[in-house]
Amino acid sequence: MAERTVVWTDTAVRQRREILKYWTKRNNSTKYAEKLIRITKDRIKVLLNNPLSYKLTNYSETREAAMGHFSIYYKTTATRLIITAFWDNRQDPKKLLELIQKQE
């Protein structure tokens, strides 16, 4: 089986960047942002090895990998792991639905 490549959508990249900037500014330090980056990298490694291990959502072929206050929303193909959203679970879920529907 060929190894999957990780593809971040523009939306997911923007969300992750904004979350990291927020926590860096709020804490006046990059420590929490760096921790979140490590947690995300570790979770993506798990997703690459076991892409079907996380729960399916109500969104078309999209799965959610929760990481405490944050979640990675993703789709898989035979060759790609597509990260469609990087979400702060404390936000209004209606905003997430709007973002995912735009991507379909």
C-alpha cells in the first residue's frame, strides 16, 4: 500500500494559523502554540496509520479526530489524508457546518 500524503486545505491552514496566533498573543509566549503543534503532528501520524479509527461525522465522508479543545476534520483517499478543518471545539458548531458545506 502506498503511503498517504497529508494535504491541508486553505481553510484548515488559516484556522490553525489563527488559533496559534491567538494563543501566542494571549499567553505572551509560544509555549502553548508549540505544544499544540506537537499534539497535532502526533495525531496526524496516528491518522496516517489508522485513518478509519476516528468517528464519522454527519458531513460527507468526513471524520473527526478530537484533541481536547481542538479537532481535526479530515477525509481520506487511497493516497491522501485531506485535512479540511482545524477546529476549536468551543466555537459555535454552526460556523463549522458552514465551512464544511462550502468545501463540498
